[in-house]
Amino acid sequence: MELTASEVWTKIRVSAQGVLPEQTYRTWLASTEAVSLSDDTLVISAPTKFAVEWVEDKYGRLLRDIAERELGRDIQLRFEHQGADGRLEFPEIGDEPPEVEPAPGVPPTVSTRLDRPEAEAALNERYTFERYVIGGNNQFAAAACQRVASAPAAAYNPLFIWGGTGLGKTHLMHAVGHAILEAFPDREVAYVPSEQFTNEMIAAIQGGRTAEFRARYRRIDVLLVDDVHFIGNKEGTQEEFFHTFNALYDAQKQIVITSDRPPQDIPGLQERLVSRFEWGLVTDIQPPDLETRSAILRKKAAEDGIEIGSDVIEYVARNRRTSVRQLEGALIKLLAFSSLTRREITLEMASDALGPEQSVDALDLVTVSPEQVRSRTAEVWGVSVEALTSKRRNRTVTVPRQVAMYLIKTHLDLPYSDIGGLFGGRDHSTVIHSVNKVEADMAADAIFRNRVRQLQEELFQR
């Protein structure tokens, strides 16, 4: 009797399980499924593109040998990632004019779901709100993005998100695009890295097609501009972006921008652009704290079908502190080390793979203690340290108390409950509220923001 694709793949997996380490099998093969079987090809689905590449590269030969032995004939194995195919992007200006000109008075449309080359900028299918881990470091920014996605241009326009590399700014921006397209399918959404904007503008000027370039950008509904700091000192790009921004803003179109620093700190950025970027809401994302890093690792491992113990999760979270990207890189390194050495992912193995050194962000505290943060914050705000730990709740004491909690959480990475203990035994919910309050006030009040930043720099960038 002829075997089905599923039956053939089950036989192959059972044989492979007998020769591969259990951890390797669970990580890479347990979650795969047979898709189809022809005379000479078995198609298998893997949960991620990375898994497809890894299995083909590391175990492809072994699996083919097993397949031929089980079936008694030559057979090819083809691994595929069965994810969503739809990509959302802003079409680049081509070398040839459009074949059909729009009717007079009718603006041409910009497709957001075209099947275009992978090299062009597109919304990443993995970057959604559902896959974004929210913690104290990014809670305010995530809430602002969700508000924008639910009501584009009604609030926070523009929305400017800044923070260091690999902290999740691009993820949030893509999530906004996905959510808007899901809720408002008729909206035109364009995700554009600032470098692409510059390159397209140059090509349009060289080709004598600046009018078409401007028309395409200014008729969309949601413009997502990534890494806008790259336009600093580029006067021509800034001039064009200034007019594009004005046109979209005046037409009540949503603009979302990311940068590695706040508007006023971008070198070579014209003051008029700084002013416009601050018209809406400016919010930042800080490096994730220990709890958030652990949550990110657990979510990532669950999504990829990887079994990792809590002790290993905590070890990685404590040793990779700078960014989300660094956490994901550590996880991939663990998987690679496990497969190559045929060892289970244990605490000992993680130490061998990642090393004992701790990767510390430039702003992480090394010599500054929580007591020093309390003392200096109290001094700057003109109150006593005892007042910060007292039960007093008037604004004169509440504000510096919240600032001190924010600074300790952001840079010392202490658990919320431990921070509460430093301020008269307050509970973790009070600390969370204080951190969020400071983030919100910094986004809304430039004077307060500068005051906190000056204290932050004095304490942590000496």
C-alpha cells in the first residue's frame, strides 16, 4: 500500500530520533510536518525560515540517507517555511514610466500588498503586536503605538520613537503598519528606511522625475520612516522630507518615525525638522530589564519550539543585557552549540557556549549604588533622602521619589519589589506606576525631560 506524505515523514523522523541527540531532535525536527509527496520529492514544512536553513544545512544529508533507506529508492527532501506570503511595502520608483497614465484629476494608487523582490523594504511578517514583549522599558512606547494603530492621525502625530540599536523600535513600527492594514484595509501604508528615501530621491532627480517621486510619497495614508537620524547633514534629503512631512501632516495622514536618539540630539538635523518631529509625541525605549529579558527569551523559545530550562533562561538574561537583538543572538548561539557538540542545553553548556563574561550596556551601573541615586536625586530636587523613603505623598516629594525609582530600574536592573524596599517598603505596583509616570512626563514635558537626562548623564556617564 502506498504511504502518505505524513506516514513517510513519520518513519524518517523516528529513525532520525534514534541517531540525533534528544534536544536536537526536539528543537529542529519535532515541529516539522509533511506537506506533500510526489514520485521523487517529499516537501516538509518547518516553523521558521531559520529552521529551514539550519535543517537543510546540518541534517539534510542524514535525512536523505534515512529516507532512501526507508523507501528503498532515491528521493529528494525539500524544506519550506509555510508562513504568510503577503508583504507590505512602498513600491520604488522604477526606471520606466507607468504604462497607463491615470485619468486627469484621479491620483494613482500605491499598492501595499504587491509581490515584489525581497530586496525591497517590506513589513516583516514576524513584527506584530502579538509577538512584542512589553516591559517597563517599553510600555509607554508600545501603548502609544497601539493608540496610533487604532486611530491613525487622531492622536500622536507624528509619533517619534527613539532608542539604542536592537531595542525593538523597528518591531513596533512594523506592528503599527500591520495593525492599521488589518483594521483599515483601504489605507495606503509605506514603510521606508531613511536611506531608501534618500536613494529614491537622488534617482528621481537624476531621472528628471521628482514630480512623480513627490506625488507617490504624498498621497499615502501612513508613512513609516525608519532610522531618520541617517538624514542628518543631508540638506537635500531634509528639504524634500520637510515638504513631504508638511503635505502628509496637513492632509491628516499618520507619520511614525524611529531614530537612535531624540530629535534635538540628531547631528546636522535642521531646526525646522526638529520642531516638526516634536509636534506629536516623542517617546523612547530603554534597554530591557531582567524580567523583560527573561520574558523575551521564553517567548522566543516557545515560538521556535525550543525547550530551555528556567535556569538557562535566567543565565542568558543576566549575561546579555544590552538589547533584544543580543538576546536572540545568544539563543541562536546556544542552539548551534547544542547541535554541533550534541549536548543538551543545560546551565553548564550555556556557560561554555556564551562564556562567563557579562555584556554590560554603556549606561549600566558599575560603581553607582541605589543609595547614591537616591541621595543625588534628593539633592537635585531639594529634599532629604529621608523624605523619599517617608509616607509623604505631596508633589514636592513624590516627583523626586518617582525619578529615583525610574533611574534605579532603568540602569541598575533591580526587581520592582527590591526597588520598593528602598523607598519605605512600597510594593512593586507602586514602582511600576512611578516608572511609567516618569516616562510619560518625560515624553510630554521637555523641561522635565531635560532635567532627568542631566541627572542621568551625571550619574551614569561619568
